[in-house]
Amino acid sequence: MTEQVYRLTPRVRRQAKRAPFLFALVWGLPWSLLGLASDDASGRLGALLIFAIPFVPISVYIIAQLAGKTEVTPDGLRLRGLFVRRFVRWEQIRTVDSYRGPKGYFVVKVLLMNGRKRRVPGFYTESSEDAEYDAQVADFQYVVREAIGNLSYGGMA
């Protein structure tokens, strides 16, 4: 089996890179103007905090999405995110599928033999008609199911 790396599709990466700037423009500009119009330091500081408090976590979330990747190795899946590093052996995987999240986005998860689900970094889209994402998921599912099938035919599953 050859090693493969899966990351966000180029279209989703472009959208994710633009998001903090759009947020700063839409959310930050009015608060910046209010802060500049204020005569005292506390008014300027308040406007800055109202802008920064939601901006920082949103930016960290977006950076975490961009940093995530999944490596397919002969022994299993290496899941790498900004804060999480996991290795899942082929013997631990029951199946893999794309799931619709509560806010309408799509991600890929692997279902483990113990019943737990693990989100797979490098797969994310907000569109139900994203051909690039669908092709990437189909390729990933084929690779994983092929690896799992090879194990089960070898008498290990």
C-alpha cells in the first residue's frame, strides 16, 4: 500500500483563509469606528475587546481546520490536527463514512470496533454539491475499505 496524505480541498482552503478577513471587516470595522470615536481609553479598550473576544477563537478554529491532515500508512491512519495526534490501526476500524454536522457542514469519521467515532482531519465542506470533496471522500473510503478488506480476508478480523 502506498502512503497517501489527505488535506482540505483547494476551494475549501481558499474559503477558510478568507474567513478571518471577512469577519474582521464585517465585525471589526464598526467596533473600530466606535472605539476611535470614543474620547476615553476605556471606550477604545471596550471596542477592541468586543472585536477580539470572538475573533481570536474563530481564527484558532480556522487555523486548526487548515492544519489538519490524514496520512494513510501501511499500518493504519495517522490523524494530525493542530492539537491532536492519533494513530488508528487498521484492525481498530469498522467503517468510514461522511457525516452531515449539526450546522450543515460535512466531515468524515471512522467508526472504530469499540463503537467510538473519530473525526478525520483534512475533510470538510459546507456544500452538499462539492465535487472535489465527494471525489476525495470516495477515494479515501476506497483506500480504507480496501485495507480493511485485506485484513478480513487474511483471517484477522
